[in-house]
Amino acid sequence: MNFVLLGAPGAGKGTQAKKMVREYGIAHISTGDILRAAVADKTPLGAKAKTYMDAGDLVPDQLVIDLVKERLDKPDAKKGFILDGFPRTTAQAVALDTELSELGLEIDGALSINVPNEQIVARLSSRRLCQECGYIGSEADLTCPKCGGKMYQRDDDQPEAIHNRLEVYDKQTAPLIDYYKGKNLLYDVDGNRPVDQVLNDIKEIVSELQA
């Protein structure tokens, strides 16, 4: 089963992706992760991506798709995959479909995890990170419960920055949601509930698709 995971920053995509990996044994393909890994591993595609990243430019769509295709060659992707962070626009979705078709693959569903913006602002603005080990906690954590390190708030977790991120996401993603809806591949998931309840909804969708 091959999925695209949609949802605003703070909607819980990463959490659900990890649970789906454990549940179904499929690969979680986060474009941010594969970009960083390709650069760190000094692959040819990673070297190309690094030139754009070092210049502060967006990595071109085709290069991201080539990195995704490279990632799909790895053994854990043979059972299926979850794409997280790509596509972000309709043009990227069309290009992705073309490239996947050449590999004999297709997207089985686009899971859109929906959480009200005010709830996302509350979630992210209360998030704190450990400077030492990267532990993600809340504003209740004065020191890191894992290593005792100092907790801090990222600049992009400030309320004003979160609102800006949500505006950008809404503008970019509204046409993308219409694209997958037009292909009868969009599945809305209420993400404003406990994590396991959200996962149960996703499992029901997967069961319907496998039936």
C-alpha cells in the first residue's frame, strides 16, 4: 500500500507515520529526512541537493522525485510506503504520478489529517526541545526528563510564526487536496483526538482499500 500523508505542521503526521510503519511494515519516506541522508552520505543526488541547500534555494521538484525514487529501491519500501512532506503542490503530485507509473507503482490513497488551526497553534507553541539530546517535550518540562539538558522553544514555534506556516500550508495544499479528491484518493481523518483513535481510523481506511 502506497500513501501520501497530508496535514498541516503539528497535525501529527510524523506520529501516525511511525505507527503505520510498525503496523504494516512499510517505509516512511520523509523528504526532509532523505535530503539530509543523501547529503550526509555524499551520494551524487545528495551532492546536487547540497548546492541548492547551501545557497538557501529550494531543491528542484525533479531532484526531490529522483531522491524519492532512489529511496524506493531500498528493501523496506517493497511492501509499500508513506510519503511525508512531498508532494506539496499539484504540479509535484502530477510529476510524482508520472514517475511512479514508470516504476509500475501508484498512490493508493492520500490521508489528510485535519486539526483546527487554533489547536495546532496551541500544540506547537507549547512544544519545547532539549538542546542536548533533541527530546521533544512541553512547556511543563523545565529540564529534559531524558538527559537533564536545557529545554528551549524553536523560533518557528512562536505563535506568529506558526500562523504564517499555516497560511503557507493552506495556500499550497488546498489545490493538492482537490487534486487527490478528483482522483477519488482523498481520505479525511480527524486528527484532533487521541493518537490511537486517529490510528484506528487510518486502519479502517487501509482495510477498506485492501478489501
